Amino acid sequence: MTPYEDTANKYLPFDVLTNIPAQVLQARDPGQTHREKDARLVHDAFLLMFLFTMPCLLPKQVRDAQIYGTANVFKGQISPFAGMTVPEWVADELRCNPAAEFWQVRFRRRETNGQALCAVLPQNLIPILEEYLVQHRPLLVGNHDPGTLFLNKRGGPLSARQLTALVGKITVRFANCRMMPAMIRRLFAYCWLAENPDDYYTLSCVFGHADVRSTIRRFGARLSVSGAMRKVEEWARRRKTEDPCGERKD
């Protein structure tokens, strides 16, 4: 067993993880949409969905993310100075409406102690984000709103210990496996490399590594003999269907 396989076997399959938020939401009472208990369920489902949808964020950044003032999560026009690459659905909307506003996440260098981070939030995250902010978060805030996106049971900001305990509680309840926030990022990495074995560069950018060599050193166990031989077989199959001049044989 390779080090990759030994580590990956301790984690949930990524598809199991991504199905947990739907299971959490199913535990709500449809007739009691404004109860604090249901608001907490939406909070927990959104938190887990945010973690696996935004692997570019460290757990500390998730805990600290502000939604007021100099917000880290906000809705606004995309700054032409941000140097941001946008997904196709955003580009399509901008062609129709250049002044359109989008939900974004932004952390400055002083907030990350490294590279600045700026991106559009994934489209599938937006409906639950807006529902949570309008209907549910107001029920969970304490006497003094900390301005953070996510809240502890008293309505204050989540501590590192509270975030770890909460994620572990959710994953044990709905998948019988205790996961920590940092493990979710690693799980994303394993899933990405299983389906994109050549694309360490994208993973390096997502994780904010200094260079792709750092990513390969951390996740290089995925470069196994079996994976290399798969590439060799694909290469040999391509060569067999082409003549020496590069033209396909009939």
C-alpha cells in the first residue's frame, strides 16, 4: 500500500462528503423555517459546503471571514484591477450587464500572511449563502454581532477548537467518520489528483503554494508506478494508431 492509499483510506470518499449538506438540510422541519434549531442546521450545512467548495481557504480564513465593513465575503462589481479570472457563467452575465454584481471572496496579504486571494464564489454556493444571510443568520447572532460569516452556539465567532469540533460532529453524525477542516482540503487534493493526475499546477494555485514542486512534495505519493504505467499504456495506444509521420492509419 502506498502512503497515498494509506492516508486516503482514513478519509471519506469525496462524493460522500459532498452529499452531507443535503442530509443535514433534510433534518429541518419544513413547517418551522424560522426556528433557531433549523437555522443552526442551515448554518452547519452551509459551513460544510463552504469548506469543500472553497479549498483555497485555510480553516482560519473560513473562521475569520467577515461579511460587514471591510468584508472578505461580499457582493459587488468585479474590480478591473483585481486581475481575476472568472468562470464562464460570470463572463456570460458580464457581456449582458457589465455592471452586474457577484458574490466574491477576498483576503489581502496582511490577512493571509502570504499571497492575496480574490475569487468569485462558486455558483452552486450562492443560493444557500443568500438564504442563510437573510433568513437564518439573524436568528443565531448574539447580543454583539461579530460580523463573521459563521457563528458558534452563542452567536460569536468560531474558535479553531469550535470549528474542528463542529465539523467532526457533523461528519460523524451523517457519515460515521470524524473529519477535521484541514482533512477536507487534503481530501479535495486526493480527489482532484485521482481525476486529474497530471494537473499539479492547478492544485498548487488552489492551495497557494510557492511553486508546484511544493505541491508535488506534499502529494507526490500519488505519482505511483501504476499511475505512471497507465500513462505509458495510453501513450503506446496512441502510437499504435498513428504512422511515423503522425497520420492515423486506416
